[in-house]
Amino acid sequence: MSAQVENVVIVGTGCAGLTAAIYTGRANLSPLVIEGSLPGGQLTTTSEVENFPGFPEGVDGFMLMQNLRKQAEKFGTRYESGTVVGLDTSSWPHTLKLTDREIKAKVVIVATGASPRMTGIPGEKELYGGKGVTTCATCDGAFYRNMDVAVIGGGDSAAEEALFLTRFAKKVYLVHRRDTLRASKIMADRATSHPKIQCVWDSVPVAVEGVAEGAVSGLKIKHVKTGAESVLPVKGIFVAIGHVPNTAPFRGAVDTDEQGYFVPVAGSQVRTKTPGVYVAGDCADHVFRQAITAAGMGCQAAIEAERWLAEHGG
């Protein structure tokens, strides 16, 4: 067990966590950042980011996260690798439980993000992130101008992704395992009536084609009633079957909704029911899920933490 009590421990190294580190570092709080299994978060799997302010030519996702990391380090941020398995808020300072040790902290900022649900079909993993398979139309839709693309899913997210893609793509196949969408009626009506969207009913994805070439060339699908297989000639595949927030180790200490996302207290995006515990980024945001909104929440959490520590002997 660590005898030292940290001022601020930030769990997660995506846009939210590193922005929080920059702000708390500049406030001379010497933050400690716990890095998990994917340092840098989801952006590290994105080849080019075109919608982050300040980069008119776009920026490589990995490089953006490296720059944020260096910027935080410049202001005194420290990094340790570890996997958090629990948070004990029964006494203060709070205790973060890792697989091999415990860390005491006056303030904890949880910025663990969310993981996109994937189908698990062959070729998906190999071509994910800049090679044609993605989980974010807002992030990557503009790369598929005048191309045919496919969206996998049948809920509101899938309908929204398909509708957004009609701004760029020549044709959008909406692949769903049933013969009607699960989406709300208004979203389903919009999607099924759009001239650029072709619904592919009663079908499941079987494989992503193009692995040998290093880029998506098609989506093999199977009709669930007839068993017939066919290939949709698409250049982009958008998986829209939901996200899983990385919040399990903190449940109990922090309230979560039925989907597992953190629920902040009323009137705040980042404060929780536990004084000195804050949340930021995709682990608490299932609406926007953008790098810039995560960074904004990281900023909020850091400023809230700084003020709270000033009042409570930080």
C-alpha cells in the first residue's frame, strides 16, 4: 500500500483524462494519471482527426494524444500503469484499488471512456481504424464522399449514423438482422424513407472483405431466413450496435444509469454524489462522444477539483 496521499489521481488517458491532467498540473496539484490497457483512448485507433479545433489540415489521432500527454507532462503530470478494480469512498482520502496496490487520493477524476461494441466477424479487427471499419460517422463520414458504405445495426444510433452518412456517401446500406428497425418511430421513418438509404433486412454480417489489400472492399452478409450469402460492395463499414462504458470498477461509489454510464449530480456534468470524485468524457456521455466534448468535461472536472481542494485543505 502506498503511504503517500496524492492530491489528484486521474484514471484514464484519453482526451478527458489528459485535459484534466493539463489543468490540474498547471494548478500545481502534481496529478498522477493511471494508464490502462489502451493509453490515449479511442483516438489512438483513428488515423486522421479533421474536426478537432486548431488543426485545419487535420491531425493524426495517435499524434494528437501524444501531444496532449507531453503537454500534461510539461506541467508536472506523472504516469503509472495499472488496472483499477475498485474505489473505496467510505473514508477520506479516497482509496483507489488496483490489481497490485492501493493509492490514496484527495480527489479522483474518472475518465475511463467507453468501448464500442463490435460484431467480432473476420476482418473487422484487422481493418478497424483508418482502413474502412469505424464506429463513428461524425468522426469519419467525410472520408467516404461519393462512396458506398454500410451501417450495421437497427437502433437509434444506427439510424442516426445512416442519416448522417447520406451527406457524404453515394449510397448507405443499413444492415439489420430483423425486418423492422428497433429505432424510435421518427428515426426509423426518416431512415427507411431516405432515398440514399437501402435497408438490408433479415441479414447479419459474416465477414469484412479486403484484409489482404489493407482496406475494406466489401461486407459479406447472410440472410437469416434463407441462409443465402452475398457481398455488399462498400468501401466503409460503420458498426453502430452501441458502446460499453468502462465504469464497472467504480459502480457503487459512483451512480450509473441502466446502460452503465456515470450519472453526475443535477446541475453538473462532472460532479458525483461523492465529494472529491468527478467523472469526465465518454464514461459519462452517451450523447456526443466527441474528442472535444470529452476534453471540455476534463477541463470542467479539473477546475471543480481545484476549487474543492482549495476549500478542503488541498
